[in-house]
Amino acid sequence: MVDNKFWCNFTPNIHLMGRQSISFTEPNDIWLKAQVDNNEYSSKSELVNDLIRQARKQQKQIDWIASKIDKAEKSGFTSDNKEQILSQSKSLLNG
């Protein structure tokens, strides 16, 4: 009789990272090394991933602002002067 036991170590919500090889200009490489040497990050990979997360978050904010601007432009323009616009804005904020 053969005892076939298989162990599977499954950890949910853990994402495997793809390996990439990238090159940096000398000034960028020096800056990356300085961040790691100053213990801001444990590795260049951690730092690059953090920078990408920040860029993605920033892009999401830019996209949100752009959609609001687009919606505002499509709603038309006003002939109100700046004092009237400010008064209307304040009344909307104050309820």
C-alpha cells in the first residue's frame, strides 16, 4: 500500500510577483541605493513597487479630476460674475 499524502500550503490574498530586469540611469540608481542605505526601504524592488503604487494612485486622482472637468465643461458656461458664483458655492456648502 502506497501512502500518498500531499501537502498544499495555500495562502489567500498573496500575489506572486513577476520578475523583471530593468536598467536605471546612474543618477536614479544612486538615488535608489541611497533610499535603501538610509533604511527607507529594504530593497530597490520594494522602493520601485512603492513608486508605482503612488503613480497609480496619482493617476486615479487625475482621472477623477479630468472626469469632473469634462462633466462641468459639458454642462455649459455661466454668465454669473465671480461674486455670484462664490455666493452660490458658499450657500451650497453651508446647506
